[in-house]
Amino acid sequence: MSHSSFYKDEWFLDSNASTYFTPFESDFVNMILGNYDWVETANSRPLLFIVTSSTILIEHEIFNPKKKTTKVTVSNL
């Protein structure tokens, strides 16, 4: 079921994932630069070399289709 939203960005999050990735420096709350080695994603190719670790806060909507209500919350990744 579709509903309108004032958010322009899209994220697809896997609730079973142990790590999340973004190429956009502006998404980070703070950054800890380092050598975090290569990681393999579900795609497995290409491998990704991780150079920073940080927290990302995402403000998003949660839509309840039964009640047709929307609430805004912030998730910490």
C-alpha cells in the first residue's frame, strides 16, 4: 500500500544485517577513520574496503496501514 511522504531520500534496511553501509560522508553523525579491512556484502562482488566507522541517525516514517496513521521516529544505526 502506497502513501505520500515528505522524505526525498530512500534507504533499504535489512533488519538481519550486522552492518550498514553508506558512501555519503554527510550521513554520519561523527566519523572514526581507520583501516577496517575488506568486507563482503550479500552481493559478494566487489568487496568493499571500509575506511571509517560511525553512527548514522535516520529520521523516518512508520506507516500503519490498518489505522492509516503515520508517526515519525529516529533510528540509530
